Amino acid sequence: MMRAVMTAPSHRIFDRRLVALRRARAAANFPAHAFLVERVADEIADRLGTVNRDFPLALDLGSHRGMLRDVALPPGKIGMLVETDLAPAMLQGRESLRVAADEEALPFRAASFSLVVSALALHWTNDLPGALVQLRRTLAPDGLMIAALFGGETLFELRTALSEAEIECEGGLSPRISPMADVRDMGSLLQRAGFALPVMDVDRVKVTYADMIGLMRELRAMGETNALIERRRAPLRRTTLIRAAEIYQDRFGLPNGRIPATFEILFATGWAPHDSQQKPLKPGSATARLEEALKNMDKP
Amino acid sequence: MTNEATDHNGTTKSTARVPEVDRKLLEILVCPLTKTTLRYDSAAQELISDKARLAYPIRDGIPIMLPDEARELADGE
């Protein structure tokens, strides 16, 4: 049932219901296909390990089956952890504090958390800048966010093979794989969302599969198949799929007959602003004259 | 996804069978649409947003803070 109170922005790209449905279907068997989330969870835990402070109340946004808590979080650093997922099925049977929540409409009071982490959940949001602003608002001053999301290079091989096959066999093109954030854009998004000391970095993971169908099967098991609103109603034709698999093999195939699939993972780190943080000096506040400094440079 | 735990008439379920929602969690939850404070109805197992006129269900101790899954409040509720 559609609700009158829900606003539908005109730039919606993802069908959030479909995203939720795919995640719900993937929930039961997710741990068998969680290698990417587990890898990202380990990475986030490593980063937290280097931050010398405790976090009394933390949020794991889009927690899947709770990999971050189970696999990775450094013991003792985190007091209470709240886990959210868009699909309630992902949260079933867990012991932690759980909330079914939409990354696009967060149900948390401002300044609640001292830490927000997110492992591969934000790439499905229609309004990433808006989601980041909401996340920053849920952080207490000097709170830390570490969010990992898929970047634009992700699955470029699959994208290439599907587009070429579709043009060749069907004379047209439809969006098959979601648009993803670019590492340069993410840095400025963090800043615009009001995060202090933003840092971006990238992890590239190459995974191999027997063939393209194997890759697509795993994407479905991860709940990560295309949820573009503009997706074509009809599924890909069988001939197109077969041609795409050939193109994938020809163009990217490895000597051992397998195919590679690239996942680009962006790690976005930022802090909720606080007076204790380092900042650039105000213009005009310098105590040494530039002229003096330049004069000193001339000396051998 | 199943809903077997939701039972709005309240006559058959004993309170012991309803998993309690954590107090700390209730303190930080707000309506996702209006960001306003919620009322906790422990008998109905709902979190009520008077501003959005929606009641968010709690299933198996998990608050379902999704507007699509919420119940619209009746007049005078």
C-alpha cells in the first residue's frame, strides 16, 4: 500500500522495495556468499583498531547477517551495537539490538551514536548525499563514520559484456547494473554532508568464476542483482545471455578458462565536527610574514 | 518473510512470550519520516508517530521502522 506521507523524488533510480525483497530472499543463505562483506568487515575492524578511543553506542547500518559484529569488531572498544537492515529477514535470529530501517530514512535521534559503520549497504540508496547527511546527524560530536560501498569500477567486465551483447542481439541497451559512486565524488560528498577530516580510499578485489552464469548466480545469492527502477520488464533473452558470456570469455577470460570479476570498494571515513579537531587557520591569523619566509628561502 | 508473531488482539499471547524491546534502543528511535519522538504501546507492540499518523510494528522484538510496513492511525487514535 502506498502512503500519502511518502515523498517520491523524481530522481529515484532504485526500487527500494525490490532491493528489500532481494535482500530478504538472500537472507537465509547469505553467509555462504558473504566473502565480500566479511572482507570489508575485517578491513573496517582494522581501521577501528588504529583509533585510540572507545565507542559506547555504535550503529552497523545495513548489517546483512551481522558479519561486522561476529567476524570482526575489536573486543572491548564498542559498548552497545545497534544493527539495522532494510530487510527484517536479515536480522532474524540474532541476539544484538536490531532495527529494520531504510538507509534513506533513518529512525534515529540526532547525536545518538559515537560510531557508525556500514559494510556494502549504501550503494543502493537513491539519494546518497541525503543518506550521508542523515548519518552525520545521528553521530554525536566527534563521532566517527566508516562506510564501505561499491565504486564505479565494480563489475566493469560484466557491464561491458552485457551491453555489447544487448546492442548486438537486440539493437538496444537497457541499464543492467546500477550506477555507482566515484572515489572523487565521494570525497566531496563527505565534505558537503558536513563530515570533518574526510578520507577516501579504495580496495580492488578480483574474484574468479567458472563462467558468467556462475557470477550472476552469486550476485543473486548476495541479494545484489540489479534493482534499477528503469530496468526492462522483460528478462534478458537467452541468446543475448549466451552471447554476453562469450564476449566476457573472449575479452576478459583467464588462461585457465575462468573469468575475473572486479569489485571496487570505496572506504569513506569522516568525523562529526568538534572543536577539538584540527582545522585550517582563519585567513589573516598568520603570525609570520610571507615576505620574511620567502626571503629566507633564497639563502643557500 | 513471515509474520507469525504479530497478533493484534492481545488475548492469546502472554506477556512473557513477547520479547522486550531494549530501553536504550527505544530512547534513540524516532519516526523515520518526521524525526519526532515515538510513543511505545507495549500491549500492541507498536511505536506510534503522532506526527506522521503511523504505527510502526515491533515483531519478535525488532522495531520495523519502515513506512511501508507501518499501520495508518485511525481517527481519534
